[in-house]
Amino acid sequence: MTTWANRNHSSLSLSLMHHPCRKLLSFGQTKPLPSLCPFSLDHLSLFWSPPPFTARSVTNHPSSPMGLQSRRDSYSGPLLSTAQHRKDYSYSCCHRCHHSNPDQRAFEYAGKDETNDLILPFQKLERLSQDDIRECAYEIFFTACRSSPGFGSRQVHSFYLNNQENEMKSPNVVMSPTSKVKRALGLKMLKRSPSRRMVSGGSGGPSSPIAGGSPFHNNTPPRPRRPMTSAEIMRQQMRVTEHNDNRLRKTITRTLVGQAGRRAETIILPLELLRHLKPSEFSDSIEYHIWQKRQLRILEAGLLTHPSIPIEKATTFAMRLRDIIRSGESRPIDTGKNSDTLRTLSNSVVSLAWRSSNGTPTDICHWADGYPLNVHLYTSLLQAIFDNRDDTLVLDEVDELLELIKKTWSILGITRPIHNVCFTWVLFQQYVVTGQIEPDLLCATNAMLSEVAIDAKREKDSLYVKLLTSVLSTILGWAEKRLVNYHEYFQRGNIGQIENILPVVLSVSQILGEDLSIFDDGEGGKKGDITIVDSSGDRVDYYIRSTIKHAFEKVIEAVNAKAIELEIKGDFREILLHLAQETEELAIKERVNFTPMLQKWHPAAGAVAAMMLHSCYGHVLRQYLGEVTSLTRETVEVLQRAEKVEKVLLQMVVDECGEDNAKTVMREMAPYEVDSIIMNLLRKWINESLSSGRDCLQRAKETETWNPKSKSEPYAPSVAELVNCAKTVVEQFFKIPMGITEDIVQELADGLESLFQDYVMFVAACGTKQSYIPSLPPLTRCNRDSKFIKLLKKATPCGANYSEIDHISEGHHPRPSTSRGTQRLYVRLNTLHYLLSHINTIEKSLSQTPGVIPSPNRKRSGPYFEITNSSIPAACQHVSEVAAYRLIFLDSNSAFYGGLYLGDVVNARIQPALRILKQNITLMTTLVTDRAQALAMRELMKASFDAFLMVLLAGGSSRVFNRSDNVMIQEDFESLNRVFCTCGEGLIAENLVEREAAAVQGVIALMGQNTEQLMDDFSIATCETSGIGVMGTGHKLPMPPTTGRWNRDTIGNDASLALQFLHCDKKESKVAYLEEQCFVFIIRH
């Protein structure tokens, strides 16, 4: 947008930079005002009637309320007709700074062009430049004020003479001008010294007929200086040259000869100037042509393009005027007295300008009062109130200038409400285009808005409403673009501007209506998006949230850019950690710099900022966690850093709202729940880690062959893999940088124990000893020629094949008998002991690692692997038992049960079996680990004793024992006992051997009894078992009950056992009855 202030003239800059009287000023923080402006404009008219002429005088004022020296005190020297251009920069600090070099002014430039985005609220005028508008505005102003004091040379000269006399009378008295407008708007007086704004006393001004003499008269003494008139100030402010001003004066004088009382609103000024100004009054034809085109274009804009009263394009006058204007573009039109073109132009212009809306005659011509031409012209006049030396300041003569400008209202169709809107816009526009360094301009804008608010309630004119909406919407859009992202637009040094901009925005919003769209051109939303707010608190709330969102997005961009620069794009941990640091710094920046100001309009401003930051960082954190599949050290570090950020933000909420109110606010914040997330991820990590252990177990079940890993490692490879997996899990578990509680340790231990239990069951799944014990043969305790044998053959057809028995007996040869299957059982046994020893190590790691947080509600207080520790010994006992019975009944069957005492006792003694047994024991101690040897040896002893018992008690028909064999059997058993008592180095205690041998010893002793004693024992045992007491004469002896199973633990108490040792002797009559009973017993079984 181009305005009158947007000009770059280096002459002013050079004059100010090198003038000897120039000072460097230092300004402190702008003092905040309770309601932005410490004044009221209620029922105060900004226009008042000044004296017929008021010379601009200068005085020294006391210090301003802030104790600051006006920046005007640094200006001196000749007045320049140019203004310093500030469009290309803006101050990052709203005050000047001290500098060591007095000849140089230091500015801090902001990185943004603050004026490019200020949109002109009025429609742009085609074919008219800003200079064209300014020059036309001055012509209208001069015409309207031609009869005012200061515009006529005679009156001016008379006033100056009187003023000089007053100065001579009171040389020490300095006038103290005051301005009601500036006081009402909160603007400071300029405190200019008496030498300022003075011209030579011998002239009536630059355009006066009595202006100074020739420049060659250097010896002429200087004339006394006098204050400038309002007309001279206005000409200078409008940057009109002295030559053009003189030409305008002469033309107006010629035009209005004899018409001194003619009203300005009846003069079509461009037409009169075209009539009376001739090419000869210009320096050349080019200058004249440019001037003429400007006048024609003004007529085109006022009568054809933007007429106050609409016209039809097909009207004759409009068409003729358009043709003349078009022809004047290429060459000047003839404006001579006898020119047909001028005559046609005059007729067309007059006909179009003197129209009325209802067709009735009117006393006002309408050529410059159409919108937006009139507003452009009027705002160009209003911009003259800003000092050319420092266009951030309003002239002290603003009252007189505004009163003179008011005379143009009738020409331009301006009313007081329209003036108030235009004046508000000019003040605001000047604040923006001068780099936003003068907060007083915003204060004045807000003051004018209170007047606009009063007008808006009662003014319903469509033109006014259109103008009001356009101006206020532009102000609101510009301001809100900054407020919705105030971190970006308000940096250190100009942060205080928010206190001045916010009241303006809230005032504008109130005027336009409580429900208003908030303008947001940020990247987060598309243009046209709106948000409805209902109060200043809600609006400020939205500004805070939007700003924090924009600031956070900018932080993310910066962090991503840095990550790319450092080539850590894939390291999300570094990005999140850096983002957490930036989030905390952003919170501190908001709390320190902005919250104190925003609290004036929103009591919980800091809490809102903290909530928004919490939400923004939480959103990024959730995105990160959405891609996290397992718990790692990096993940825990990110989560713990997020927890720290959350604590900082929550503390910010508490500081802003207090603990009671903070609880209500925190309910609206979705907590990060870092502890819960970590625990869930930790449980997930535990499950994944245990899953690898389960995979290991499954592989063992599918591929384990129970071959030793090596000679030095006589256990299964699968157990080593499982133990290593468990140790790795425990080691990594305690490396996780978080507070580990006993409860979560217990969860890990439970998972590992379940894994160990499954493996122990898998190892112990090797069958049972029953699968190796041979089936019991039928009861046969007679010799081969016994009648009982014949009776037995009749009773049961399944007898033994004696030829086969003889073959077995003859083919028996002792040999080493430990099979590969039995050796694999030893590997299982070693595996269990290996697992047991390492479980204890893992137990110590879980229970003794420092840093574990005690849990008062821990469900279990004992060891972590208590169940496994008790199940492994049971599994070891089972595997040892199966291995022993396999070794004795399967591997050594030919030497023990299959060969011992086969046929007769004398020829089948136990020595061959003992030799094989010793070889097997030697091999076993080689294969089995030291810790497992005692258990394996004990089970082997039990299996050997059971085999010996079965030979005696269930040897089948191939074995026949006599009472005379008792001594040899006793010797063999003692030899077997000595094997276990002497093997190894104390593997089996002697008392344990004796205790296990007691049952066998009882059977051997029973075998040595005679028939009568056995029959008595049998009768007594049978009666006691049956419960019938002593047998009477003639009663039959009942058969003893039997379980149908052979159990070595019941030997000596079972009546049937005595029956098994009965044999036939010479007294056939005594055993006839016994044979019958035995037959019945056998049939039953």
C-alpha cells in the first residue's frame, strides 16, 4: 500500500544524522495505562473554534509523565519538505538507545516487513497515484480555506507585524501552546524551542508577495523571524512547492474575481483550473500535460468512475467526457477560450456535477464526494498532521489544521462520523508505517475508537457502515495476525506493544459485534476459517492458544532442521529430548514476557499457555509412542524427560491459578501418564523377552537329543541356551533407567519361573520305572516232579517252557550293560542340576540388585523361584529312579533278574552280576556330575535290591529254592551290600544301606524257616488279616487277601508271602490240605 508517508528522501536522514544540535535519546519502558489512554472523550468534540488566527508558537514544557525527553528536542536547522521513509524497516525496540557515537543513530531492525501486510481498507483509485491525490487534496483544501486567516497576504502581514511587536515587548515570554485534541488523544506536546517553525519576518511566507529579496544581496541584514501560519504549515506538510502554491493562488484569484463570497462546494475546481491555467505558466509542455492529465483523471474518478450519484454509462455527457479524457492521454487538449473541446468539456462536467439524486435543483456540485475518492482525498489531508521531521509525532497545531480541514467536508461529502473513522484509520496507519515505534499513536487510535463506537450506535447510513466495516476489519485483521502469533511478531524490546494493541482489538471487536470472526492466516488453518468468540477473555484465550501452537510448530521446524543438519534424522530420541528443552524454554518465555501483560485481560493467561504447550508436546509424544514397539533405554529417557516437562507445565498452572483452581484446570489436561506408559511398555518388554525364552524351549522340545554338550559340559545344550536367555533378560531388565519396583521384578520372576517349570517337566518326561519292571510270573514254589506242578498245569495252560529256561541259563554271559538310553537319562539328570545351580544365581540377581523399590503390597515374600527350587529335586529323583531301574532291569537284565539263581542257586551266584554292576557304577560316576552322583547311586541301590527281591519272590518257575540255599543267598546279598557301601567316597551312608537292605534281609530270613514254622506263620497272619482270631477244629483256613500287586514294603506282613515259601516235604499227608489251598489261591490270582 502506498501512502503519503511512504517516501524515501535521504535529505532528511542526512540532515538529522549530521546536525550539530542532534542528541541521542534514551527511552525507558512505556508506562502502561489503566485503560490504555488516561482520558475520556465522552461528549467532547474534537473540533473547536480557534481564534481568527493563532500563530504557531513554541515553548519548553516540563518533563513528560515518564520523565523522558521528547525526541523533538534533537531536531534543529532548516525545515525540510520531505519525510523520512520507514517502510523498509521496523524497530525491534520501541525506544531509542544510547550510542557511543553521537553522529550515528542506532536502530535494531526486525526481520519482518511490518507494512506490507497492512491492506488499504478503501478501494484503490485506478489511474491516480498517491501524489496525484495529495496535490488534488491540497487544491481542494486551499480553495475551501481561501478566506480563512493566513491565506490572504494582507492579513498575514498585519498579523506578523503585531506579533513582532508583542515579541519585542516580552522577549523572555515563551508561548505555551496547548492542544485539546492532543490532550484528548493522549499525545504529548512537542516542546519545541522558540527558534523552531520560524520564517523570515520580512515576508508573508514562501508564497507571499512580500517574500524575501534577491539572493545576491548578501550584505542585507537578516530580517526578524516569525512563526509560520497554519496555511504555511499545511503547504509544507502537504509537500507543495512554493511555485505550485503561487500558481494555485493566482489561478484561484483570477477564477473568483468578483466572487469572493462564492462557496467552495459550488466550484468544480479541476474544471476551473483547466480553464484558467495556460501552458505558459509551466516550465515546459510536458509538465503542463502531466498536470492536465491529473485534472482530467480527477474529473473521471469523481464524475464517471466513483460518482456520488450513480449515472448511466450511455448518457451523452458521460460519453463526451470520457472521449475528451481519452484524447487527453496522448496530447494536451486545447483549453483556449474559443476551444470547442473546452466548451464540450465544460458542458459535460457541469451537467454531471450538478445532478441531484431526485432530479430536483441542488446548490452543491458533486464532483469529489463519491466513495472512495472522497475518503482518499480526505485521509491525504489528515496525514498532514504528522510532523515531516518525525512522522511518528503529531504537530502541536493539530487543532488549527483539523479545523481548516473541516472546511473541505462540504466538498468531499464528509460527516463527523466519517471523519472519526478516517481519523482513526490515519492514526493507526501511521503507527504501522512508521515501524510501530510510537505507542502513543495506538493510544490515540483507541481513543478515537470510543468516539467511533458512539457514532456506530446511531449512524445507519450505508456509506458509513461500509466504510466503518472496511476500516475496522482491516485494523482487526492486521492486529489479530500478530496477536494469534505474538511470539513471532513481538520480540524482546517491543513486547510492551501488546498492551497497546489488545485494547484496540477489543474495542474494534466490540464495535463490530460481540460475535466476530478471528482472522488467522497461519499455516494451521486455511483462509476463510473462522472462530467465534464471545468475550475479551475468550478472545485473549484464543490468542494465547494460537500463539503457542504457532510457536511450537516453529520449534518443531527448527528442531527438524537441526536434526537434518546434524544428520540425526532417524534418531527420534535426540529430537524429542531437544524438543522437550525447547518446550520448557518456550514456557519460561511465555511466563516471563507475556503472561504479566495478558493477565490484565485473562486472569489465567499463564495456565492457558501451559495447557496448550502440554497439549502440543503431548501430541508429538503420542506420535512417537505410536511407533514404539518395545521398551528401550532411549524410550525410557524420552518418557522421563516428558514427565519433567509435564511437571514444569503443571507447576506453571498451579502458580497461575493456585492449588484449588489448578485441580479444575488440570482435569482438562490429558496427562502423559508416563509411569503407566513405562510400566505397560516394560510389561510388553518382559513378555517379548520371555517369548524368546519360550521359543528356545520349543526348539528344545523339537530338537533336543540329550547328548552332552561336551565332556566338560555333560548337560544338554538347550539348558545352556535357556539359562543364557534368562540371564540376558535379567541383565537388560536392570539396565533400564527407571525405578524398578519389587512388583515388576516379581512379574519377571513369575514369567521366568513358568519357563523353568515347563523345561523341568520336559526334562522329567522320561517315563516311569514301572515300564522297566518285568511282569510277575505265577506262584510256583514246587520242584519239577511235584504233584503241584501237574495240578498247576491243569489249572493254567500258560506254563513256562523249560527248554527255553535251560537255553537262557546256558547262554548267560556277564558283560558291561549301560545303554545309550540310560546315558541320555544321566544327561537329563545333569541338565536338571545345571539348571538348579544357575537358577540360584538368577535368584540372587533379582533379589540383591541395588535400587529396587520395595513394594508394601507384594503378594509373595519368599524366594522368587520357590516352586522351581522344590520341583527340580523331585524331577532329579524321578530321572535317577528311571535311570536306575532301566540300568538294572533292562541294561543288566541278563545278569540280574534274567540270570541270577536261574535253575539252582549253586550254579547261578551273584558274582557275574556284581562285576557288571561295578562297571556300570564306574561309568555312571564318569557321566553324572558330582552333585547328582549320590542320588543316582541311592536309586541304583534301591533298584538292585528290588531286583534281588524279585528274584527271590517272583523268580518264576525257572527258579527253585531250598532251605539249604539260604546261606548262599545271604552271602550273595551281603556282597551286593558291600558294593554300595564301598563305591565312591561316601556317596551312600552305611546306615542308609542297612535301612534299605532290611526288607531283603527279612525275606532271606523267612526263606530259612522250616515248613511247620511257615504254616504256623501263615495261619496266624491269615487269621489276623481276616479278623477271626484263633482257628477252631474242623474250620477251614480262609485265603489271605491280596492287593494283586507285589510291593516290597509289605513284605513280612503279607500272609500270602509265607505261602510262597512253602515247599513240599516227605510228609505228603501234611501238605495235602495245603496243596488244595494253594491251588485255590492260584486260581484266584
